[in-house]
Amino acid sequence: MIIHSEKPYKPEQIRHILNPLVDKWFFSRFKEFSLPQLFGVMEIHSRNNILVSAPTGATKTLTAFLSILNELIDSSEKGILEDRVYCVYVSPLKALSNDIHVNLAEPLKEMEKIAGKKLNIRAAARTGDTSASEKARMLKHPPHILITTPESLAIMLASIKFRELLKNVEWLIADEVHALAENKRGVHLSLSVEILNNISPSMTRIGLSATIAPLEEIAKFLVGCESGKARDCKIVDVQFIKNMDLKVLSPVPDLIGEEHAIMHSSMYALIDGLIQGHRTTLIFTNTRSATERVVHYLKEKFPKRYTENIGAHHGSLSKTLRHSIEDRLRKGELKVIVSSTSLELGIDIGYIDLVICLGSPKSVARFLQRAGRSGHRLHDTVKARIIVLDRDDLVECSVLLKSAIEKKIDRIHIPKNCLDVLAQQLHGISLEQKWNVKQLFELVKRSYCYNELNWKDFIEVIEYLSGKYISLEDRHIYAKIWYDEETGEIGRRGKMSRVIYMTNIGTIPEESYITVKVGEQAIGHIDEAFLERLRKGDVFVLGGEKYEFSHAKGMVAYVNATAFRPPTIPSWFSEMLPLSFDLALEIGRFRKLMNEMLCANKPKSELLEFIDRYLYVDKNASESIYQYFYEQFSYAEIPSHSRIIVEHYSDDKNKRKYAVFHALYGRRVNDCLSRAVAFAIARTQHKDVEVGISDNGFYVGYGKSVNVMQAFKLVKSDEMRKVMDMAIEQAEILRRRFRHCAARAMMILRSYKGHEKRAGRQQVSSMILLNAVRRINPDFCILKEARREVLEDLMDIGNASKVIEGIEQKKILVKEIHTAMPSPFAFNLMLQGSTDIMKIEDRVEFMRRMHAQVMAKIKISEGKEAHSL
């Protein structure tokens, strides 16, 4: 049963169970127990599974380790400490593992100093960076506390000698569990934990998480299932124990009327003022390119203030450079650091007293995780500012801030029944012993990520691994296990099986850059995630020129240089964070309230008062939000979470017509809806259309007569999965994701006999392999998984189906309108979803001109209305 802990223990109860040595050390460092410790230490001591959710710097890690260190010291003093692993600590980051190792070593030294003797408690990290000599040393003298990553844990469980040391592990700590649960690394870990639990049946599970929801699902992910029901777990929810100082800021009073140069200058002046008013500032952007741009502009505009005291930190930098930046930040050598997403997790980076987010973080949980990097100490105030540059961002961030203050956290998506990860883990588990497939099936189903797995999918993976499909040997895919159908047993096959597994383990796909060519001439590079989004005929910008996508072969994208249409895919698309579905609904609810007040002819003063009261924003922001909604209401109509507005207009200059769907459900849902509509048009009207998507909706562009609404009405909720399966079947996104899934399932080997296969060679192999598996079975298990990954993890087919179902049940209304030019909402949507041809300053100037034209039309209509009255 999953239950919430409602009442903390008393300090004297915790002190009663502490070894005098631990008690003396603790109170030499701290004045009192923190709230997470009052809730958690006794539960861990009582061997209860527990999930502790608290902000960064709220002593989660010490809460987890205090009981464990206490028992190890007790055993050491009594002379009963054994040479084995008592505790396994798993972190998603190697850097975090190293932090914990360092942060454990210091308390142990201090306790030995107090005791006046060696306690001989060992803690060691084993990650991909651990040397062979260190690994050998661990086998001779195993660490009592083993610090590792999900991948290294799986390798150890498949290692003959190290596996013996993992028998009877007493505690497992999963740190940053929120960052693991939402991707396939978490799925991989959940199976590894069940395999570990099989040899350590009395193991207690401890999960540490930042702000996340729903906590009940995260707890189930942590503890897994037994006999179809979640194991017992207690949830300690102290996510909001810190004071928070959160604000949305605009660099200028008028976000639409101000010139770009003034807005740009004002933004950096605002950032500089915030930095100078604080000791150390961490700035988050949403893309790697923006990270580099902010550092460049701050150095350029304020050369005397920012030279050696500023740094950038993101995933594209080398490990050495990232570690150097982290060290300098810890030592207090940096005044400001700019990051994309790489510093969201709890790496120890020293004292930060202000976090700035440039643009919307796109989810309440992500914003609170970013904000939590400030005020790292327990009683510090979390201080964060979001800087917005356009009116959509202002509305989005204001609603996001309201949700953060009111503790409305968006829900996490946990991938389920991932057959590629299952294939990899079944290969690993077969290395050590023979297994009965039914017993193995029951073991797999104990993982929360596989508790709904059906026998048919499981046995298909077994059959693939055992080499049932002989034709795959033509593609050099050989059996990795043997399977005796009569006895129902499986086991390891071949001497190389272990080596292949050890050298190809993991779930993070190898990404690479795609060369763009016109004929045989190379013109530049795009990243692979960007290529996934391209469809034949899409136009994009590279090096300031427009190109039309034709097709891809391996790691080469072939394009035509004669593109006269505006771009359909922005160049920064692949780096964009998607708006969470829950936050999108909250924005939709605010839109609905504004629409109701405008429809009721409420005076401006009353609307401004409502905005102030509802959104916690200043007067400038209230005025901008009011003006934005007033313009949309006066010129067109205001969409919401329960009303989709389809806006039709013609672009006579380019001889194009557009249907703009104002569907504020986030980009993952809109990706599904737009592809379904485009597929329906192609199938029923035999026309190819241009599609652009954003978080606020999508548009369909076409040259000749196309009935977009007829196609939209053909999309049914109960057929959504079938339609989307067909819509992505020939798409680049499925080809790329199949390669990732095939690599995880070890159909494509990244490494073999010491030779590394580059991403380009893997992609060529996967395209040939894709055709081969389609011939075997169009629903081959790994191809089926690639489709699931695209539709459920990358897109959000579940909520897309709910939107269509809402339309069918008339809970969501769909209304068509016709406009002479795009409405304010539509124009912003199309800029976010398509146009990238203009420089940012030109785009701002263009927006100002469009805004002036809309305002002129509103004034004309107002004048006519006044005259008629």
C-alpha cells in the first residue's frame, strides 16, 4: 500500500536510535533535525520503503544516509561488519555520484576523529569512469556503500564475481528519481532493481526526488509490484518547506510596441542589474545556442564586468570543460553561469542566490527544480525570476508562476512496456543462470514499468533473442540466448554473448550530426533530432538560405535549393522544450475566464483587477495581458481548453490558404493532431499539405482546394492509434527511432570486438534492417516498440485521443472563423511553429507592423459599432 506520512517523529525518538558517535557528529554540524529527517530517518531505520520528495538543499541525501551510516558504525564498533555491499546508491549522473562519494568521505573522517580510531567503513564509486585497477580493488575489499549509475549497476549484476558481492544488499537509494522515471534509463533501472531484489529479497528501497507529481506513481515506480499490487511504500512530501521569492519580469512596459534594439538592450540591462545585485547567479535558457548567445552578449555589452567570471554549461561541451566550470563555481570564482538543462539536477555547484529563467521553462515542476538551485541551504529562500520577451510567454509564465505558488505540479510521464529495454535486460539476466520463462515473466512484471506486460509481447522478445527469425542472420543478427520450448528454459548462448552485452549496454542513443547536401555538394549540418521532424517538402533555413527537404539516406539529408515558400520548421525546433499538458490546460482555463469577462462587457478596470488578483503580476504585466486578450477578442475570438477556434485566412501574396487550429494542449499533443489531419487529407483528398506546430496549436497550409475541416472530422478517438501508426509509418521520425530501439535491443551493435560503429553506419544498417523486419512481421516486437516510443514518449497520443474524445462528447467545442489576416494569437502561433527566415529584429519589427494593422481594423470596427449605436 502507498501511504503518505502525515506526522513527523519527535527529535528524541531519532536520538534514541542513534549511535552516540553519530549523535555527537550530527550535532557538532547541525543545530537540529530537518523536516525530511524527522519524517524519514526512523522509517529507514525500521526498514520501510520510502520516497522523500523535497526541494534541492533540503537534506534529502543526509536523510537517506543517516540511518545507514548509523547501522554500519554500530556493526563496526561491535566487530560484526562484513566485507560486502550493504547499500547501493544509484544516481543518473556520474558527477552526482562523485559528489556523494566526496560528501560521504568527509563525515566518515570526522566520525573517526571523534572516535579516535578507524571505523573501516568503505564507500566507493563505480561508474563508466572507474579504472580497471579500482574495480579489481573493489573485488578484494568491497565497499560497504557502493555509488553507481543505472548502466554500471546492470553491468555489475551480469558480472560473475561482482554479482556475488551484491547478494543480501540491505538498502537501495535511488537519487533524482524524478529525472530517471520519465525516460528509458528509468525503465532500465526498474528492471535492474528487480533483478537485484531477486538476490537481495529483504532490500529496503529509498527514493529521493525533487518537486514532482503524482508522487503515488513515482512511489510505485520505486518499489515495484508483488502479486499484481504495488509494494508498501511511505511518501514523505515536504516539497514546499522553503520560502519562495518568485517573479515574472518584463524588460520593457510594452512588449509589442517597443523596437527590437531597445528591447534587446533593456533585457541585458535587466539581467546585468540582477546579476550585480547578487553574489552568484545561475541563468537557465531553453537551448544550447541561446546559452552561448547570452554569454557572448553579456561579455560584449559589459566587458569590464564579465571576463573570467562568467561561464557556459551545457551537454555539447566536453566533460573536462563542464567539470572545470563546476569546480570554479564551487570555489566561488564565477559571478554568473549560463546553462540549458544540464544544471537542473542536484550536482553540488556551491552557493547560488539567484536563478534567472530566460523564457518559459514549459513546466511547473521544471521551473521549481531550476528555482531550487538557489538558496541551496535548508533555511535559505528560493529566489527566481522569469524574464519574458513576448506576450504569449508573459501569459504562459504568469500562469506557470501561479501554479508554482499554489502547488499545482504537472504530472510526469513514465514509459511502460518498452520492449527494446526488455530485450537488453533479458539478454543480461540469461548470462548468469538458466531461467524458466514463466518465472522470468513474473520477475519482469514486478517492475512497475512492466506490470501490464502481456505474455505475447514477452515471448516475442524471447523468440527474437533466441534466433527464431533465421532471415535476420543475413543482416548479421544472431541468437544471443537459447530457448527450449519443451522445458520452457532459457540461458546464455555463445562465448561472445557476455562481451557483446557488456560493451553495448545502455539506453541513451548515440546522436550525430546530419550532413545536408544539394546533389553531391555539402552545404552544412543539422542535428539528428531536427531531421526526425522533417517531412518531404518541408522548408528550413540553414546558413541564412532556404532549402526544401527531399529525403535522407544514412546520415545525409538531400535537399533542393529552389525553395520559394516560407520555412515550415524553425531551425531551433529540436531543442525546444514542450509545454506540459497540465500547464497548457491551466492557461486554457485562464483564457476562458478572460473570454467570459470580455463577453460580459466588463470594464477595463475590473479586468485589470481580476488579472492582478488571479496571476500575481505587476501593473505593466497586467496591462500587457489585458491588451493582448482585448485585441484577440475584438479582432477574432479567444480559444481555451474547452474551445478550439479554427481560423481560416488567405495569403494572396504567396497564393496560400491557412487553417490555424488554436488548440492549446502542448506541442506533444498538437504533433499528433496535426499529423492525423495531414494524413486524413492525403488519404481522402490526395493532397500534400504544409503543417506547422507549436504549444498553442497547429496550422495547415495549402495551395489548392483542400477541405481541412472535413479531414479533421474524420479523426476519431477510437481510431487515433491506428491512424497515427499509419501516419508515421514512412516518416523519418520512425526510421531514426527504430535505430535507437534496435541498438538498445542489440540488433545493431555499437561495439563489436573492439571496433566502434559510428551513428551513420548504424543508421544505414537500421534502414536495411527495418525493411527486413517488416518482411518478417509488420508488428515485429522492436518495430512495435519504435512506434510506441514515437507516439507515447515523443508525442502524447493518450491526451490527443482525449481531446478528440472531448470533441465527440461536445465537452470541447470547435468553432470556425474567417479573418482577413492572422489574429494576434494566430500570428504568434505561426511564428513559433514555422517562420525562421527573418532575423529576430526583423521578426519583432514585422510583429509591430502586423499589430498596427490589427489595431487599425479593431478601431474601424469600434467606430462602426459606435456609429450604429
